[in-house]
Amino acid sequence: MDVQYFFDKETSTLTYIVYDAKTRDAIIIDPVLNYSAETDKTTTDSLKLVTDFIKLHNLHPIYSLETHAHADHLSSSHHLKDIYPDIKIAISKHIVTVQKAFKDIVHMPVEFKPDGSQFDKLIEDDEDFSAGSIKIHAIPTPGHTPACMSFHINNMVFTGDALFIEDGGTGRCDFPNGSAEDLYHSIHENLYSLPENTIVFVGHDYQPNGRELRFETTIGASKRSNCHLKSETTKDEYVNFREARDKTLKTPKLLVPSIRVNINAGIVLEEKN
């Protein structure tokens, strides 16, 4: 199984294509739609990199998988569906909880239904499913949001905003229905129970101290060296640290436009005059 990464510098977001070079089956994880807050306009520069790669390698994209409803960038899943009508947009079944929590906060239209029906597939916790020849195990990793999910494929796991590179730590837990205790269990029990040589692909890299981009580590390295949560870190230690740190963090500048689009399966809502 092969992996191609794409890095959106503006939001420090990683998008991945996982594909089988023999069968050409592919999935896209966390595709980005570029957005300017100054002009309130979207562009598809990041998406074009993805679609150009798909075209170059003659891939057949089966799923656009969202690790969660992102609060810092817009998803281009719906744009992918416009290009590849057969692709299915999938997210954790717990997106319903997120939709209900944010519906009024981000001023969704009255006709918006917080029932997950905007997505083609709602993924069950610990569900095994396939994208052609690609076998996927869905690992629930709530805490950053209730709908966070990591995707375990062969010896790789795509962790979204749950677990970052060792010097990046873990995701914040101060959004509605977020929980530092939940994230501790998600990482310490669900992710750290994977084999230590499992390759971790993260959802963001903020390049602390200006270092070069890193998007790949291992479960073993994370357990030994993650700056927020090591294998020996206790729940109380982590929860106290995470909750104190979250009180110092600013609200993501694209939270409202991001959530409006992302709980709606990537559909950009037109403002009514």
C-alpha cells in the first residue's frame, strides 16, 4: 500500500492519498478546501494537487474519509464528489453529536438536519470496511471532538488531530463535548495498544521552533517521547496538563466557516441576502 502526502502551509494540514498501485483503488483522507477570510472566497489549489496525482496514477478514489469535523480548515470532500460522482464521503457516526452542538453556534440554516444524512457513510466504532482492495479498521479516538476517528490500514494509522508528532503532542480538547479524559483513553488505550512499529501519519504539523515538516512517526516513538502523553503518563497528569494548556489557546480563526462546511459534508453554504 502506498501513501502520498500533501501539506497545506496556510493551515498546517496534512492530506493523504492511500492507494493500491496494483488495483488503483484509493482513498483520500482529510482533503483541504482553501479559504480566504478576507474575501470570504474558496479556491481549489490544494484540491488540484490531489486530483492531479489521482489523474497521473490513474487511481480510482472510493472514499473521502474525514478524521473529524475540522475547526481550522474547510473540507473539499464535496468538491471531490463533484469530480468523482461515485466517491463516498465518510465520517464517524458521532458527527451527529457535533452537528447538534454546533448547529446554533455557527448559525446553520433552519433546514439543516443534525442527523448525519449529509454524509454517504457514518462509520461505526471499530468498524472494518473496505475501499476495493484497501482494508480499513476504524479506531474511535474521541476527545478533541466526539467524532474523531483514526484509520488503521495495514501497518499504518492516520490519527487526525488526536496524536501529533512527538514535539507537537496531542490535540486540544476545549471544543463543545471535547474531553481531555476521553483523549487520554483514546491515545493511551486505543492507539498505544497498536504494535510499536505502526507508522503514524498525523493530521497537522505546526513545525515547532521552525523545524522542517514532519508528518510521520511511529507508535513506539510516540509512547516514548510524545511531549504531552507518554506511555507512563497517568490520566490525572494528562488531564490536568491538557485542561490548563487549553485555557491558554486562542479560538481557531476559521472556526465558524470551517464548522459550517465540515458538519455539512463539505458543502459550502451560500449566504442568503
